[in-house]
Amino acid sequence: MAERKHDFEWPTLLLLALVYLGWALATTVLPELSMPLAFAVLVLSIVLHSSLQHEVLHGHPFAARSLNEALVFLPVGLAYPYGRFRDTHLAHHRDERLTDPYDDPESNFMDPAVWERLPAWRQRIMRVNNTLAGRMVLGPALGMLSFYATDFRAIRAGDWAIARDWVLHLAGLVAVLHWVGYSGFGWTPYLLAAYAGMSILKIRTFLEHRAHELARGRTAIVERGAILPFLFLNNNLHIVHHAKPNVAWYRLPQLFRENRDA
């Protein structure tokens, strides 16, 4: 099965349009009808926007990278620069290094020697973070702290590519926060929605990889479910995604069925 069939992919474009529509309605019209409904729609829009950013960094929906990235430039989820997400995630796709705490920037694993040197209170926090509930509650905050510290050190060391990504992110952040302020939705509920969106995304990252001696055994398949697979754009079929990272999200289920016993 070919990895790319078209120069653009209408399901991705349609979903992107619906996500931005949902985001706009959640911050303007829906709060007048029901704030809980507006909050829920906003959280789901933020989750899907992040999943669509993941599609874009793998070359969708157009052949032109600059056009793709323009579609998801606005940091509606607030926390991470798109350029940094792109670069760290593509580094994560070096499958021979999957889960390695030094070479996989998305690894949740730790060198045993480093673990032994941690104070007891940090070990307790990490153990809690290694549960699903802990990953959803603490994971976003811990992930941001670690990510920001790493990038700050890199910028101080003179990595201007990372600095550029942060400057672009801050410019987009100004636009998003200006919209939120203008809409009257409120910055506090928006921050809470962004955190809730990251919490949902942590469900995916909690399940998709495991420690294994062989690289091919480190990536998971989660077949059950309907809502979360959609929110994650079928990345629950994660081993399929790693095998064919340039296949569009809506083609992954068919690809999985065709090669299930391979």
C-alpha cells in the first residue's frame, strides 16, 4: 500500500476546519448557552488540534511543508512550540532508539543509575506519574517543566534554532491570548482547558510504548475504543504508525487490518 496517494487529503482538511470552528464557537457563542458545554468543546478541539499537528509534521495534508505548517501554526494548546514538537517527535521516530532515556526525546523511562540518585520525594512523584491517573494529573506539569528546562539550557548554550521556534511560538501565543481576551471566554478557564487537553493526550503517550529488549517490541497496539482513537487520529494503532509514519490517519485502520497477521 502506498504511503501517499494525493497531493492533499480532504478528510484532514475537513477535520481541521471543524476543529477551528469548534474552537471559535467554544470561546465565543457556546459560553452564552452553557459554559460546561463550551469548556468540553474547547478541550476536544485542543486535543484534536494537537493530533492534527502530529499529522502535519508527518507531511499531511499537502505536499508543501510550509503550507501544512501554516495550517497548525496557532498554539491553541498553549504549551509547546510546533517546531519543537516537530523536531523532537521526528527524533522519536528513530525506532532503534525508542524508549532510550538519552536518545528518545519522548521517552518516559529513566536510567537506573539516575533513578538511584534521585531523592525519595522525587521517586515518589515519578512512581505516581507512572500510573494512568498520575500521568493525567501530574504528567502535563512534569512534562512541561522538563521540556522547558531542556530547551532553556539549549538556548543558553546558543541553539538559535530552538530560540527561533520559541520566538515564533510566543508570537502565536500573543495572537491566541488576544483572541481569548477579546472573546470574553476568560484566561483562567482557557488555561484549565489547555491543561485538560494535555491530560487526555497523556492517555495516548501512557499506552503507546513499553520497555522491551527488541526495538520492534517497544510499540503497542490498542484496538478497543471509539472516542479516544478518533481524538488521537488512530494513533492507538501505534505500531502501524511507526512502521508507516507517512500514512494518513484515516488509512491506518485499513492498513492494520490488511497486515494484522504479518
